[in-house]
Amino acid sequence: MERAEVLKRVVGILTDAQDIRRAAEAGEDADEAELPEPTAGVATLLLNEMLPSIRVPADASPQQVAALVAEALGPALHTMVSGFSLAFTSLAMVHDSGRTDISSIGVLQQLALEIEAGTYDEGQ
């Protein structure tokens, strides 16, 4: 999965989480509120699509298993953590600057537009 797609999915997960939180704060039942798929489902889907299958020989030592798992999962986990870090930093910068003219959903929407425009493509 390409980096831009992961970043878009992260923004989607955070947007869905805000919708679910707002509904919970308003006392709405998730079924009645017609919310998107629960965030855990979206996150699980992202993990299932990104994380590779790992083949481990039956006679592998614990150290060999750890090395195989780290080698296989490292790049995917790095990309996901980078996506959540980018979203968090974007939200935190707006908050810390004291801006009241944009909501957190607005920040995420702007971030999604920047991702779509290629602003965060690797090498730029």
C-alpha cells in the first residue's frame, strides 16, 4: 500500500473516531446515529491490508523469529506511525497556535487535501 493511501486512511480513522465520540457525547446510539463503520473495524482493515504474512521456519530460534517479524513488520508500522504522527502534529500545531477559526475536522480535511495534492509524498 502506498504511503499516500496510508495517510488518507489515517485521516479517515481519526475523522470516524470524532464522529463516534460526538455521537457518544450527545447520547446517541451508534446504530441510530448512522455513523460510519466503527473505528476499530477501519483500523483492523488497515492493519490487515498493510501487514505482510510472515513465514517462520519450525526450527527457528526465538531470536530468528524476532528478526523475521521485525524485518517484515518494520516498514509498514513505520508508515502507519508516521501517518498518525503527521495527523497529531497537524492538530497540535493548530491547537497550540490558538486558532479558533478551524475545527479539528477542518484540520483533518485540509490534511487530506494536502495528501491528495502530494505534499507529503516521499522525497518532497
